[in-house]
Amino acid sequence: MNCVCHLVLVVLSLWPDRAVAPGPPSGSPRVSPDPRADLDSAVLLTRSLLADTRQLAAQMRDKFPADGDHNLDSLPTLAMSAGTLGSLQLPGVLTRLRVDLMSYLRHVQWLRRAGGPSLKTLEPELGALQARLERLLRRLQLLTSRLALPQTTPDQPTVPLGPPASAWGSVRAAHAILGGLHLTLDWAVRGLLLLKTRL
């Protein structure tokens, strides 16, 4: 028996690479996710949400025609214009976009809660819009982490959202929220596509 064991050890010593299963090469670099692919995903989600917002805004106009511009003081102002696209920097864009979209998320949640009977017919669409907005925010958070960008957001006062003064007030608020979100998302698509060329 000892002779057999000795013979096996001698044979294995002749082919040492057979005695141990091969493993991954030591020191091989770990492949990191491609930030351009993450940015592509964020652009697709933003475009999808833009289409949803446009469709819901059209439904609002059909059910509750309201001419003119509608404003809501608690909504964020669009900080960027088409003329400033050339000077965009990725950290600033992602930070501002996340802050603005979080504000719109809060307004959509408020609209679903306090919009009253007038907007109940749009509840399924508003619920779907909220879910997609939350998904986009998670994607932007992931992109920020992948690019190792600062996670802090600029201080922005949160204006308390009280109940609309009337049924017409809730309709006007809905027009303002959807209109502002549409403009923000339209700018976001163009801004993110431009930033992709700089990665």
C-alpha cells in the first residue's frame, strides 16, 4: 500500500499543474462596469418617462382644458437652457437633475394624495408616473456611485405643500407639475447625451 502511495506521489510530482485545479490568474484586473452603458440606460429611462409625461399632459388637456401658462411656486426652476449645454459638467448635471426630479416626485405624490375628486380619474396614470420617476432616480443614484461622484446634494429649502384651494386649483397644479416635468426631462435627455460624448 505504501508503495502504491509513493508511486502516485511520484507521478503527480511529474505533472504538478495537474495536481491542483487551475484558478484565475493572480493579480488579474477586475473588469469595472462601463459608465457609458449606465448612461445609456439612464437616457432610455429618461426618454421613456418623457413620453409618459407627454402622454399624461395630453390627457390632462383633453379632460381639463386650461389655456395659458400654469405655475407653482414650489416647483424647481429649470436651471439650464439650450445655450448652456456646451458648458455642462457631469457632476453638476447629475446632482441638479436628481434634486429636481426628487422635487417632482414629491409633487406627484402630493398630487395623488391631495388632488381631490377631479384628478381621481388619472390615478392609475399618476401612480405609474410616480413608479417610473422613482426608477429613474435609482438609476441616476447608481450612475453617480459608478462614476465615484460626490453623493451630496445642494441644500434646497423644502416648501410645505398644502392642499389646493379648490378643485380648479388642483387641476392647475397638475398642469404646472406635468408641464415642468416635461421641460426638465426634455432638457435632461439632451444634456445626458452630450455628456456621454465626454466620458
